[in-house]
Amino acid sequence: MKPFRHSPISFFLLFLLAACSHPEPETTDSGPPVFEIAFMPDVHFHDLFAEFEPGSFEGLPVSYRGEERQAVIRTMEAQLNSTRLFNENYFAFLAALDDIAERGIQYVALPGDFSDDGQPAHIRGLAEILNQYREEHGMSFFLTPGNHDPTRPFATEAGKRDYLGEGGRRQPVFSRNHSACLNADQADESNDTGNMIPESNYVVCTDEVKEMGYSGLYEMLGGFGLTYQDSYLYYETPFSGSYNADDSSFMPENRVYEVCHEGSGAEYRESYFTNCFDVPDMSYLAEPVKDVWLLALDTNVYVPRADADQGETENGEQFHGSGNAGYNRVITHKKHLLPWMADVARRAEEQGKMLISFSHFPAADFYNGAGPLIEEVWGDDEFQMARMPEAVTTETVAATGVRLHVAGHMHMNGLQTAKDEESGKVLTNIQVPSLAAYVPAYKIVRTFEDRRHIETETVVLDEVPDFDTLFPLYEEEWSYLDSIGYERIWNRGILESASYFQFTDWHIRELSRLRFLPGEWPGILREMLENSTGRHLLVASQLPAEEWHKKSWTEIKSGIDRAIANGLDEDDDQDPIQSAIMRAEKLLVNEGVEMGDFEQWDGAVLSTDFYRIRNAGELALRHIPADRIEQYELLGDAFSNQSAAGSPANSKNLLSQIDAVFTVMSLFANRIPGDHAIINLENGDVVPVIE
């Protein structure tokens, strides 16, 4: 497979598309949009100014909008080793809501992970904000839970070791019956990455950080889609039966299904199934305006543990988390959703309703077919491959007749279409980025009178007021880590970010350096990227395949450095490295590129660009210079040619692995352009909206 240039839409063309400013929304032949809804999954809301009970955790003083407040935050160290921000997304959430209000959009969906992690202190703060925007701007919110909302179906003792405490030190905060509180004098001082960082000398114990199950979330957030509201024209759940069902059918105790360790229970239960429990399902169908149906799917699947004690029916620790379950487990452990989805889709078609479904988890391949190569080179446990919907899963969802599905969970920007060959039904899955990660954005979906087309537009948060509010506290943290000689200290340059967009770019850069590159990449490939410039890669791409089999990367790189330092002997055509340098220079002349351009970036930059493109697709190209895109194209073609010429089919071979890097980058980059597009839901055709 040729990287980059094999696609009808080249990587460079995608750059040009991404660089275009968005015009006013384009219309279809069926008239202007008739309904707008904003989607914001993965907010991961953490109330920075939550007030814990007196005498527990007061936080740290900080100036916010002219007032001194007490900030209850996580460390920067924690943020830069996580795929999500914990703190600054608070400001991003407010900025996004303000932007939505300014656009006059009244309907907002939060498809899961609206919290982090379903704790009373933070859910209370989220409810206050949602109520504020409902009262001041007339917004209606529609929530459906993700794996970070009820982390388990029932309450679970919890907490974190990496809140930021006095003097820049880590502060452990746990619920009262957590082992860290019951055995506070034995607290482990290592963080999630195994690095020793001294903590404060005490553990804060408060149930404000206990992770609530469904009942607590329903009690505090039930008014935001999770139950019937007087403003809705229609409302139902998988368990409520008819429209005329009384209100009690919408209560959590009447919205449960049976799940067993081996699969779905109730009518789907097999005789050999064990450890079966009744757990809540907060799925619902709401009609907020005439002829628009919002199908909110609770696709959390909490599989009971093999050793679960059935005597403890409401103990969250009896279940596995749902993070890697998604639709793959829906079709095996939550089967009751599928016929309900099909019935809703059928009725929507018959009654002329515009059906918009959303859930936390993706329903289609978010890697554009790169999965098998990722598993071969990086391993099936890396790159969140456990979260990839299998082909049969996507076909099963498509077969329900649900045409449009909006998802989050992956913190990625993307658009996928899939078809169930047996029924001919087409599914469009829109992946919405997270406000708490790179690239920070939300999406708007607009519907049309014909109910055949929708428009999707991505809104990137460049500027976020107050995003740097906490920087003085991070300065203290950095100074403390520096004073103890902490080896994996984060780059202080992030505190010079001029915008929230730049701040999240720093986040992906540091996340790549501190976690992804050391933890996910094969050793020989990591060594190559950590010790090379673009020039090294260019020359190496011209080496015969047999040289890659005979020499290590250290030997190849040293040979390139010596040849460059000593100058070329054009009469010595027997030295493979000198020959490779000459071929590289000839290639550059043909392409109109300077050798010095390849010295401007190194393997660390390449790996960061890899993750930028993975997460954001075309949106990432705002951060990658056009000339570097062209250089990646050139290298991709060169390594592909060399690998095809003589590399054995062996994923452990370095030449095969570096070829795979560019091939996978190409697949990430050449996903369907969904930044701003019109989609035909009947056949999956996508037309980008460009000037």
C-alpha cells in the first residue's frame, strides 16, 4: 500500500481544505436547515471551584475573574500523562456553551463522559452550569452516560493521588471507605507512571470524590434528557412501552436489564450463564421539536466479574468497567437495545421523523482500515485497539436502520460510513473531538426538510477566556519537581501558551513524549525516532533493503553522519550509504526540495505529528507546515518502494516498521473529510463544504 499518494484526496490537498475558512452553511436542494443541535462528548467536567465539606480539602488560592477563589485541581503532571485534560477543560466548556448561545443554538447533546468520574462534587457543579444556561439562554440539554460518568453501574469507592497540594506537591484525596483512607499510613507514593514523587504527608478523606452509580447521576442530572420533561412532544425508553406510560416507568428502578458474565440475560440468557445482575440502562427517545427524534443510547456495558458475589447486588466493584466494551459488547451483553433501535428507526421512517442517534461509543472503524497494520506493528493492546468496533458490530448497528450516529469516547475527529450488505442499509458515524484534548472542538448537526441530508460542522476552540488562570499554580508544581531533580519533568514551555488551541497542542506534544512514544512504540522503532532527523530518514529511505537486514539503526545513522561529515566521494559507488546520499540528493532535485529542510525536524516531531493526525485528521494540519507534509509524502513513497523491493513480511523488521508508520499516517490523514460537510444519509455520500 502506497502511503499518502494512494488516496484520491492527497495529504497536501487535505491541508489546503483545512486551511480554508468555513463559509456560511451551504444548503441542499431541499432548502435551508430546519433544526440545529450541538454535540459535545467527552467534556470530562471537573469543577475547579467545588466546595468540599469543611475540614477536608480546600484547594489552593487563585485569582479568577477578579476574585480570589479556591481551586481544587489535578497536577499538570497528571494532565500530561493522560489522554484528557482535567482542569482547563472547565474553561473550554464555558467557552463552548457561550459560543453555542451566540449562534442561537438551543439544543445541546452531551454523549457521555460529561464528567470525570461521576463524583458528587463535580456533578453538582455541572448541574449548576447546565441550569444556568437553560435559564439564561433557553438551552435544552440531552445527556447520555459514558464510561467516566458511572464508572460502574453502582457506587464505588474512589479518589486520586494527584490533586495539586501546597508547595506544588501531590495531594491524595479519596472517599472515606477507600483503602487509601482506611490504611492512610501505608499510602503508596508512586504515581500512575511508576515515578516516585513525594506527596503531602496526609490523605484527605471525603465522599465528595466517591464515584456514583446510575442512581446518583439520575438524581442530580435527571432533568437533562434522562427523564421525561413537559417540553418534550414525545418520550420513551426501551422499557416504558407506550407513549401513555405513567411517569414511574421512567424511574431508574424500572429501567433495568439483566446482564450476565457470559452475555445478555432475561430472554437471551443461556442455561450455562453465570453471575447475572440487573443493572440500569438510561437510553431514551425524545422529541424536543416537531418531527425530530433524538435517540440517546446508553451503550455502557458493565460485564459482571467471573468471581462476582451475587449476594451484593449494588456493589460497583462486582463489574468490569465499560471503557473497552462499547458496541462490541452491546451486541453480546446488551441485546435488548438492538430490536428497540430497529423499532424506533422503523417508526421514524413511517411517521416522517428525522432520527438523530447518539451514544458515547463509536459504531464504526475510526482508523480508516489501519487497524490490522497497527496490531501487526504496535500490538493489539496499543492505540486503544480494544475499542475498535468489529466489522460485524458495525453491520449489526447499520442493520437496525439507524442512519445517523454521533459518538465520542476516542477524542478523535472523524466521519465514517458503513453499509450492511444484507439489508443495504447505510450508517453514518460522526466522531466528535473532545473539548479536553487535541484538537478541542465540538460539532453542529443541521437537518433539512427532506430528512435525507444533514450538515455537520466542526467548531474549533481557538480562544478560551481564562484558560491560563491556573498557570501560577503550575509554576509552583514545576519548581518543586525541578528542585527534587525529577527526571520526567514536563516542559515548562506549555505555560507560555498564547491560546487554548496552542495549550492543547502542547498537551499532545508532551503526551507523545512522556507516555505514547515510550509506552506504545516497538523498541527498535522508538530508538530510530529518538535518534534521528528527517535527513537521516531521507538518506535511509534510499538504502537497499539488505542493508536494513545487516545493520542496526545505530550503525546506519553513524554511517550517515560520518559520510556527511567527511564529504562525498563520488567515485566510491561501492559504499551503500554514500550511494544512498547521492540518490537522496537526486530525488530532492527532482522534487524541488532542499536537503536542509529535512534537518528542521526530528523523530520526536514525526511521532507528535502522527498523533496529531490520528486525533484530529484534517484539523491537525493547522499545526503541521505544508512543506513538512510534502516531506512526509516523499518519505512515505520512498520507504514503501524500498520495503516492497526487498523487505520480508516481518513486522519486527525496522524497514517494515518505518514503512508502516507512514502508511498508517496516510490512512489517518485520508479519512473522509468531515470537518464541514453535507451528508446524504440514504447512500452515505459526503460533499465537503468549501469556499
